[in-house]
Amino acid sequence: MAILLPGGAGYIGSHTAVELLNQGKEIVIVDDFSNSKSEVLDKIKQITGKDFKFYELNYLDKESLEKVFEENDIEAVINFAGYKAVGESVKKPIEYYINNVSGALVLLDTMKKYGCKRFIFSSSATVYGERKEVEYTEEMKRGETTNPYGTTKAMIEKILEDIYTSDPEWSIGILRYFNPVGAHESGLIGENPQGIPNNLMPFIMKVANKELDHLNIFGNDYQETKDGTGARDFLHVVDLAIGHIKALEKLEQEKTGIYVYNLGTGNPYTVQEMVDTFQKVNHVVVPYQYTARRAGDLPIYYANSEKAKKELNWVATKTLEDMCKDSWNYVQKNSNK
Ligand code: UDP
């Protein structure tokens, strides 16, 4: 019996693969390396000392995907194969809808064909949309999404609800990630975006490594935050990966049902706190300047993480210092400079 990880060579997929292998689970990874590198597979093996099967394929390719189900006894699927750049999704909506939504549908249809009905989906806090309340609880309705990336997440959540309604033998976990950062403490796997990053931590990493000359802090006049800079619920990717293990255990226990969990620490940090902490714990300089607010940014939001704590026995244990140290350790071990 194995857990299938489409997109398992990516940032969150690879960290989850490590935790699953550490738990003694058998895994199968499929990935097309559209946003990851093949070396990651060896790194996962190096960290865990364990082996696993791998197929290079795009999960839209149903024939190849069916072969994976023919050749392996897949008991559950954790889907990481999605495009995730907000800005890019605005420029390439068709690609995002095809890859994220059609890809998920091909995957779910294939699962159905092979009688595999346990599925965990990487969703996002973005499905809450813009709202007055800044602490998001799972009971809140999904809001209006503001970009195609977010819409793909909301659409897939809805599709999963419809699948469960049609067949209550499914067991489905929807995990709404807040802002994952950091890297495995070995420094062997982490986030390595191509080109100029959009997200805060990858940008700080490139500035600290002198690949970019300074960080723009988008806004320092937000009334809603303690120092005027934006605030987010940053969480360590290893905590996030462990959240998937706990969600899988929950699905195994309950056998059927659809469950939604926020995965965040519940403690927002500001952009300024992130930059200051990064400099302090790593003894590096991150030059920055304050610029105008970025269009579409909310001042602050964070998870209410009580449900995951109560039902999954999951809490994020890593600190902001850990997030900053592990990110920098990863850069130092993987930089060509
Ligand atoms: N941010 C920033 N400079 C950057 C990138 C991001 O000041 O170069 C801020 C951004 O305005 C937000 C926070 O960092 O307040 C997190 O942004 P990110 O893009 O990482 O995540 P998201 O906005 O999707 O939560």
C-alpha cells in the first residue's frame, strides 16, 4: 500500500515525502519537473535513507497516470501538483485552470476508476477572499477570490464537496495553507523559485545572498499592524508537512468524510519582524526600502488554528527564528555563488 504524491518533488511535496518516509510509509512520487528539479529525489533519499518509486509524468496525462495505479497499490493521494504563482496566474489563466483544475479532475477520475477514495488537497488561505475579519476560521464561507490561482483552489474545494456528496465513501482532507517558509534543517531541500521571486522569504533569501540588491517592503503605513508593515501567518514548511501526516491519520481513522483545516501558527508576524529576525539570526545584511503598498495586498490575516489542534493534534512548533535560519542554511548549501 502506498501514498501517491503528484508534485512530490516540489517545495511542500518534498518535505511531506520526507515526513511520510520517516513514518515508515511507502510513497510513489509523480512529477513533471515543471517547477522542480530531479536532484530533489536523491536529496529525499539522502535525508531519509529510504527509497521510493518515481514516475516522470504530467498528471494530465491520464494514460500514464493509470499505469501508476495499475503498477502500485495506491491507498491515498496527496496532491501537490499545482501551479502556485499568483502574479503568473493573472497573466496565464488558461494554463492555471488547465493544470490545476483539469489536472485535479484527471487525478480524481483516475482514483475513482481504481477505487482509491482517500484524497488530501493543498488548498490555501486565499479561498477566504477579502474580508473584515482577520482571523480566519474554517466555518467562514469561501470568499471572492482575487486571482486565477486562488480561484483554482476554491473551484477544486467545491469539486471535492460535490464528489463527497455524490459518494460518501470518499475521505477527503482540504488543507488551507497560510504562508509556508523555511526549509528542511539538513539544508538539502527547500524553496528554489526560478527568476525574481514574488514571495517575501524567497526575495529576502536572494537579497541576503547578493543576487538582488535590495528588498522593497510594500507599505509601512498599515494602521492594522503593529509596525505598519503587512502581517502574515508564516509557518515552517516542516510543520506544514507534519500537518499532512496528521490529516492522513485522521482520514484513516474516520474512514469517510470531508474535513477542512487551516494550517497556520495562529501568530502573525510583520514583514519588518521577518526582515529584522532574518538579519539577526543569520548575521547577514538585507538592505531594504519602504515602497508603496502592493496592489491587492491585505494588511493582515492569520489562521485560527484551533480546529487542527483539537481534531488533528497538530500545532506548529517551529519559531520565526527557525524559519529564518533554515531558509538561510538552505541558500548557503545550494547557492552557485
Ligand atoms: N512583501 C514585501 N516585499 C516583497 C514581497 C512581499 O513587502 O518583495 C510583503 C507583502 O506585501 C505581504 C507579505 O510580504 O505583506 C507576504 O507576501 P507574500 O507574497 O510572501 O505572501 P502573500 O501576500 O501571498 O500572503
